[in-house]
Amino acid sequence: MDGMPLIKKKRIKMRKYDLIFYIAFIAWPVLHFCVFYLGVNFNSLLLAFQNIDVSTNTTTWTLFGNLKEAWHRIFANTELILAAKISLLGYALPLLIGTPLALLFSYYIYKGMFGSKFFRVALFVPSIVSSIVMTVVFQYFVDGAMAGIAAKITGDPKTLGLLSNPDTRLGTILFYNLWVSFGVTTLMYVNAMYGIPPEQVEAARMDGAIGIREFWHVTLPSVFPTLATFLVTGVAGIFTNQLSIFNFYGSSAPPGIISYGYWLYKETLAGVYAPAQNPIIAAMGIWMTLVAVPITFLVRWLLDKFGPSAD
């Protein structure tokens, strides 16, 4: 009986330590979310309903003026419309080409076929190397080495590289983004496949599911949650992804290859030197959000409705 209060005190003390640990564990993520997400986005939301007078350095409130002006600029700006199309293309190519290839390649590695260990390591290289280094190496290869080989073959010393040629630079950039994301996507699918219970695979084989049938009825449904995550996050990033254009061209990318994310970056940078444009850019961000959010939920619903089930 005398020992009971001491035990209770120890338990209370341990609970206090646990509480301190949990608070310290979640404090930084919560603080980061409040400051860098809620704070920044709330400030951008307010900015969309303000007008800035540069001459007097004063701000006035407006209800729908900036939204109307932003809407007009979106549909009157041919460069922006082209940028939106390029952004959609930058999402569609990984979806239609990269996803099937990544699934098949990950299944090849998962089954431990010839060279699978080498490919598993090789695919991870683009993820651990700096993006700047990757773009420099890639640019040297397509604009330096390949251009030199083409010049010798054609006999024309003025042969342009793939990134310098206006006819091939967009396709080259889209290929680069597909190549860089392919390794990470494949490895994520491989890790999801390793999580499939062996008894589930054995049961499927006993029912005659071998080869392509095993992939279709067992592997694909088990990997589908990971696949759905990539598809949904990809939709959310359609209007913000600058497709590595900045890495290749900085802030002076040539026309015809600019994505919506890169265009928004250029306009925001211009707004640094022309603050009166910042409210319009913020209003465009609102329109972009109003378009992206419903599309994201629609894709999520379609995946849940028609996607395969692992049950």
C-alpha cells in the first residue's frame, strides 16, 4: 500500500515526459504549416483584393476588380494559354507514357530478373544528384556531344543542339522531365510491390494467376494506392510545375516552351520590380486554385470509383 503513491508518481512523471516529447515532436511541423503555408497564402489572398499605388506607396481595397482583370489577362494572353497547354502536356506525358513504363520496369525489378539489382541502383542516381548538376550534364550531352556528332555526320558545323533548336527544345525538355521522374516513380512502385503479402501471391498462383494475370489481378491492385497518389499530386502540380525550364534557361527562356509555373515565376519576379502587378498575380493564383482544386477532387473520385481493388 505504501508503494502505490510512489508508483503513481512515476507514472505521472512518465506521462509528463511523454507529453513534452509529443509536443516537441509536432511543434515544428505545426509551426511550419502555420507560418509558411497559412501565413503566406493568407497574405496572398488579401493581396488579391488590394490595389497598390506606387507613387504614394499606399494600398486601397477592391472587391472584384483584380479578379476581373486577372480573368481578362488569362484569356487575352496567348502566351499564357500556350503555357497552360504545355503544362497539361507536361502532366499527360508522364501519365500516358511514364506510368505504364514505370509499372512494367518496377515489376521487372520486383521479380528479380536479370540485371534488376543494377537497375535498382541506377534508377536512384537522378534522385541523389543535384538537379543543377543533372541539367548541366544533360545540357552538355544534348547540346554539346550530340550536336558535335550530328555536325560531323551532316558536315554542317552550325548544327544546333536539341535544346538550342527551336523545333526540338520543347520535346527535349519534356523528355528530360520524364527521365528524371522515371527513377523515383519506379522505385516507389517497387517498394509498394515488396509490401504485397507472399501468401496473397501464392494463393493467386494456385488459382492460375501467373505472369500477366498475376500482374493484373494481384500486383496492380496492390500498387494502385501509390499510383493514385502520383496521379493526384501530379494534377495539383499542373499549374505550379515549371518543368525544369529555369534550370536550363534561367529567367530568359525562349518563347514556345514556357509552362504555366514558369510564366507565373517570371510574372512574380517582374512584380518584385513592379509592385503594382502583385495584386493581379495574386488574383491569378486564386483563379488557378479554383480550377485546380475541383480537378484534383474529380481525379481522386474517378480513381476511387473505377480503380482496381486489392480485396
